[in-house]
Amino acid sequence: MKRNSKRFLALFLSVAMTVTPAVLTQAENEDANVQVSVTPTPETEAEKTAVAAETPVQENATAEEENTDTTVTPAAVDASAVKETPAATETPASETTPEVTASPAEESKNEEAEAPQPTAAPETTEEGKTEETDKPETKPEDLNPDGSNMTIDKEDNSAYKMLKIKSSSAELNGDKIKITLNTDGKNYEKLYLGSKEDPDEAKNAAAIVGTENEDGYTFIFEVPASEQVQTFSIVPFSVKNQKWYTNMALKLNVPGMKAPEPTAAPEPTATPLPTAAPTQAPAQNEITDAGIKLVKENGDEFAMFVITGSTVKVSEDKYIVTLSTAKQNYDMIYLGSASDSDKEANSIKGVENSAGGYTYTFEVTASKEAQTIAVVPHSKKSQNWYAKGILTITVPAVPGYGEAAPTPEPTVSPEPTEAPVETPAPTETPVPSTTPEATTTPEPTATPAPGSCASGIYNITVNSSSSMFRVIDCVLTSKNGKMTAVLTLSGTGYDYLCLGTKEEAAAADSSTWIPYGTDANGKYTYEIPVEALDNGIAVAAFSHKNQIWYDRILTFQSSTLNKIGDVQDDPQPDTAPDTTITATPAPTAKPNKKPTATPTPTATPKPDKKPEEESKYESDLSGGTASVNSSTTLADGTYTPDSFSWSGGSGKVSISCNKVTVTNGQAYATIVFSSEYYGYVKANGNKYYGACGGGTSTFTIPVALNQNNTIIGMTTRMSQAHEITYTIYIALKGANDPKKTDKDNPADDNSMLSTGNKKLDDSAPEITGLEYKDETTLEHAKYFKLYHYAKGITLLEVDMTTDTARKPETVDSGKENAKTEAADSQELTGTEKLYMGNVVKYLIVPEGAVIPAGLDKDVIVINQPVESAYVASTDALNILDKLDLTDKVTALGMEKEDCTVDSLTAALEDGSVTFAGKDEDTDYKALVKSQCGISILSSDILPTEEADTEAKENLLKDSAEKYSTLKIPFIVDRSADEKDDNAKAEWEKAYEAIFVTDEEE
């Protein structure tokens, strides 16, 4: 077939040349663009045959369309007759085929004869195929109305094969048409709507970046709506060559869609005056085209699960939702989180529909507001649940649901409403006669019913725009016409909230950020002002894990208000708080000038002159704290705590406690905030008022000794009163029972451990709030220790200094080099310092176990279960393989040729395990992406020679800083440094303690 096509080509060219005196062909390569003018000489039949034999035929579409366009040149042409002329820039479309044109002298004579010739030649020269198989026509009139058959075409309307469209859609969106293109192949990663002649700067600025999927890329963009078919020039960006493809002009035909006429909508709105309109409202119990899309966290539609149709129908207090697809990529869906264990049992099976896809039908609770629901699809091909990210749908509210029919009645009968207005005198007369009823004046502030509520304390339901930010409880307080809410989230993933968008939060001063507090169950709580009910409030949330801000919309549903307490408005709600708040920046001149009275007029109790006595208090109706058991067997008197620790807040304000008073068998702690702006403290179910001034705020409150206590402090330091939740822990075993110490390894003054980090402990250290159980006996290993405490908590100590070139820190050296160490310590804070000691101590905490507040300042906490690990140590990897724990490894610090575990080598090849670099080349973003729970580093990070000490110490310090910022604990594996195999084998016990939980044992 190829041979015949070549002969036909040669014959065709010879005939064309006899008609046309001159032939223009274009030869293009990467370095030059030239046109070759060829004047043929008389040919014999043999020469024609030679031409056919020697003519190259381009058969590779990839090489031809992506790189160069090969011209067909008769081999028998006299070389002397060939001359080089500049390429004609006005004919770029001819790059794919040799164009046969007439010489100027014969142009007018052969004009008609030439016209059909160029159109016949390309089809045989391009790829050696016939027109029917090589050039599927994509004429504008053949476009489907929904854009499902769009293609990227060349100028001759043939599809451009290097950018094949697997599926496409066009959807009218107001005065725009939303285009979705899914490519079959990954040749091009960006598109540009415009001319290929435009400068690269313009292309880059307006590039449409594709989202990579399993088969190619997904491009989503909008074009202006038009009733007529539109043709747009389009330029792709090559993945391989990393440049815009300009060899030929390409185009995209978009089906015509009529934009809605804005003037037509208002006209029907004039007709609701008759009572016929209300009768239509109940009938509108269904949305036949709900426009539901399955979207990713960034708002982009999930290209592998395109919803082609959706309905929402009211059924009593439920919405019946149907979702239809045109493909069968996913046979089931689950409403909830990918981490849920009961997905299979509660899945929604897809039913095959006429379009060849699936239809899913399920129920959700009916609501007057749109609902965002997390969805987990189940792959039909791999039989796995989707777990690469969070996918959500937004179910719109059916118009009229939950609204009574009388709503239009006031519009029909406005006249009666004027009658009361005409009789203002009677409404005024009761006011003087019942002056006490002036207390009802706050009700006018509640007149905008949708936006506010009467004074009081309420439970209220809060809808969130994201399933990753779920509010499980909310207490709303309305007072003096202003509302504040204490939100409790389902998880602990956000460090701060800030009113406004994520961009505004990032640019705002950190003092405006709202830090989290914790409730009695360890859940994160935040207090935010509420401007209005039933209106979405923009709130930015700062992710603890990803260290970025996310946009969230919160809606407080007035229909769910449930009053749980009363609040009396202040006599002058606007004066007292405002004057006090403006005075807060410099209250030191008059420390007792009632800064505590700002949030609540009941703060009139005078500051305690004897802080060892219980502070004045009143009942806390908000339920912010629970009552505590403050009883103790200690004799009445004053004690100094064995230790005191706390957590919570932003860290700008510290808390101290140097006195515990026991009265009538009840313990009271005197706590001091390092700020004079704390007006009250909530504790034990009450609200306590203390002594403020001189830079501190002091309160004496009942506490449970040797346990975590939750307190809530209110500060007026910000622009408005703000509550912050803290957890405090007071350890007191007895006035004459000092904590055990080790003179060779002393702990810091405020440490909750009885020993420091100068060396491995010879016996289990005493840890405040934890009960010691036993020790794991190690007969050979030299560089680690394991001690076990109650509740399944384990202390792991790893020696980072012995037998290395690091200079060990001793008690004496610490005193001698105090100034130097103090300077160095300023560079490292918190957790970072813990990694730089002679010994690093880790506390392995099982899921659900609670540790004393502040203990994380003395040890590195590893929370179980550990499901994702980064391993950069070959010895550690071999141990994990022996323990059958390689399924926990999601990232490696070694290439596949260096990996000693076959299963992980294969995992590196298929991409299920990531190569994340090593040492200074560690890819920390990859660790965050893999949700890394722990990193195991090689002991190569420790210096073995004095010459390497400085460089290795800096590397260790840099690693400590970055891992601490990401809150990912890391361990230096020293199993390779042990002297023999028996010692190395005992490191299995260390990794079992980290990875294996009691349930797995």
C-alpha cells in the first residue's frame, strides 16, 4: 500500500509540474525557514519511477506535527536549478504539506487549475492515509449543542492528532459559555486563546493551565456566549519541548448558545400581585436542573466524575437528590469522609442509565440553605475508594422550602399596614404609662429578624461551605444588640481564624487572628463576632498541617435558635465598652480603673486584696467550663506546686502559678497572666473576677490537682473582648515531697521531667502526671532506652552524641558556656531545642490518651497511630521490612536503585511511594502531601569527624527547624552504629513501640 501511494504521489507531482512551470516548496527545520523554488527539467518515465522510489513519505504524525514539516522534492531535479528564497510567512498553514503554486508568469492562466490541486495532495502526503480515515470533518454545523464532540482542528478542518480531545462539554453560565476539554494524552499542559503570532509574554499571561488526570489534562475556561457557532484560534504549550506550538494555526469551534435576556426576567415578577403566585410556590417542590457538580478543594470540577444531570425534590423533611453521569468510571458513592470505615455498608449504588453512565439517588436533610456535602466515589476499575483529596457537592435549597405561604400576603394587602401607622398616638400613650416596658426597646434592634435575635444565650446550627471545616456546636450570645459565637469544630486542623478572605487574613496583623481554645473533650473552639444571621460570613482558616489560609463561609441559621440562658443588656451598652476599649492600650496609669468591667457590667466586684482567697465569681450560663473536683487530702494551708504547666493561646501571654491554697479540703490555685488586660476567667462552671494592674492579671480559682484543668480567659487587649481557652496542670503531691532529681542529668527548673537531656537515663524519669509502669530490657543496644507509663504511653530516648564528633554537653560545660548557649538558643525555640540535646526524648502517645498540659515543651510527642512515614535510613528500612511494616512507608530518602526492599522498589516505580530527597535536599512539600506522621533519618546526619562537625550540626539544626515548623517528628536511626547484629536487632523494639499499637499487637 505504501509503495502504491508513493507511485501515485510521484505521478501526481510530475503532472502538476508539467502544468505549473515553477513549484514552491517549503522546507522547515528547527534552525531555518526557507522556500525552495524548483524548476523541473524534462523527465523520462524512468526518472519518474526514480522520483517515486526516492521521495520520502512522512508517516509519523508525532514528528511531522510536533517538530518539522518535510517537503516532497523530486529527486531528479537539477540541483543547479534550485535557489533559496526567504520563506513566505503568510502561508504558515502549508507547513504540513508541500504547496504547489504557479509562477508569476503563468498565475492567471493556471488559477483555476491550481485550486483543486493543493487540496488533493495533502491527504496522501501527510500520513499515507485516505481522506476518509485521515481527515474527520468537524464542521461547525456538525457540533453537538452540548459541545460533546469538540475537537482542536487545523485550518483545513481536520483534527489535530497531537491534541486529541477525549471528551468535552459546553455549558451556558450567564453571559458566558463554560468549556471543559479532557485530552487523550499528555502532550500539552497549557492552552492559549489567541493567535500563534502573539508574543510569548501574552501567551504566558493568559495561559489556561490544565489539571492533570489519569489520561491527560482537563482544561476549563469561559468564552462569551453567542447564538452562533464561534471559532477561536488556539495555541497549545508542549510538555516535551516546553514552548508554545506555532508550526501551524489551530482552532476550536464552540457551539452557539443564547445568553439569557435580562429584561425578560423582571416582567413576570410584576405578576405575583395576584394570589395565583402563592399557589405556585407549593407546587415548586423540585429543581429539575440543579446544576450540581462534584468539585475538588480548589473549586475545580472533578473531571473523572462529570455530573451531566441532577435534580432535587422535596419529600417531607428530606431532599431526594439524583445525580447522573455519562460514564461508568465510578460505580458507587459515599457521603462522608474517605477515612470512614463504613463506606461500603452505607454506599449509594449507581444504576445504569440510558446515556451509558450511572444515576445515583439518595436523601439528605431538607434545608432553606444550600448544603455542602463530602462525597467519596468508588472506582469501578480499581475497586478502590477515592482518597487523593476531598471532593464535595453543593445541594441547592428548593425555593420556597420552609417558608409559609403567607409571605406574599403582605404584598397583596399593604394598605392595612398603613392603618397602624396612621394611629401613632395610641402606640405612644402606653409608653409613659408603662415606663418599665422601656426594657423592650432592644426588640427594635431585633426588627431585622433575619439578621439578629433578642438578648440571650442560644444554641444554633452553623452551616459551613467546607466539609473540612465542620461546626459541631455553637453557643451564640446576643447582648447590647451585638452577637458573638463560640464555635466548636469537629477536628483540630486549624490554628487560627480571621474574619474576611484568605488574602485579607494573610495581609492582616497577626493580633487580629483568632487563636483556638480547647474544650473539656480536647476539641478546638473559637469565638467570633457575628454580624447577621442567615447571611454568609466570610472567615479564613489557617491550616495547621499545610500552613496556609483557606476561605470558608459560615451561615448561622436563625430557624435553629434554641435559647438556653438569659442575658441582661447594659444600661449604656455603647458607652462603657467603647471608652474602656479605647483606654486599654495604656491602662497602667490607673490599673484598677475597671478594665475588667468592659465586657460585663457585673464586673463591679473589686479586685481581691488577698489573692490566696477565692476570687469573686458569678455563674457562667454559657457552659464554657465544667465543674471540677477540687477536693484533696492535703491539710489546709499554702503550698508551692511541684510543677505547673499550661497550653493554649498564641503564646504571647504566659501563665504562672506559684501558690496553691487548701481551704476546708478544697484546692485553690493562684494563677497569674503576664498581661493586665484579662477581665475574667471562666473555670469550674463560673466566671471569676481577679486583680488586674502592673502588667499582670491574678485570679484564685478552684482546681483539680494533678489533672488537666480547662479555663477560659477574657482579654480586652484586642479591638474587642475576646475569650481564649487554656489548659493548666498543677502538680502537687505534698509540701515535703520534692520531685526526684538526677545530679548528673538535672532537669530545667520548669521541666515536667525529673531528668534532663545530658545522657540516657539509667532508670525511668519521673514525669509529672504520668504513672511509671516498667522498662523494656535491652541487653545489647547502646543508643536508646524505652520506659513505659500508664495508659500505654512510652518514653523513647535516643542518644545523639555518644561515639560521634559532637561535643557532649555536661553540667559543668553548661555553666561555663552559659553565655554562648544562651546566644545560640535564641536561634532555636520550642521543639527545635529538644532535637539539639545530647539525648532526644520522645513520648509515644496512643490514640485517645491525654497527657498533662505543657508536657510537649519537654519531649517530642509522637501521636499514634502512625500511618505514614518517610524513611531515609537503609538500616531502618530493613528493620521495618522484617517487622512487616513497610505498608506504613509513603516516602523514601533513596532512589529505587538504592532501595533494598523489593516491594518498595516497585512502589517507587508505580508512584505509590514518593522519592522525597535526603538531608539538605529533602522535599518537605512531598512529606506534607503524603501526610507524613514521622521521619526516620540516617545517622549520617551526625558528624563522625571533627572537621565535619560544624556542617553536620548546621544540617541538624536546619532539619530541626523545618520539621518543627511542619510539626512532623523525626528520629535519627542509630541502629547502624551499634557494635553487633544483636544490638542492631534490638532496635526492632523501638520501631514496634512507634508503629504497633495495642490493637495491632
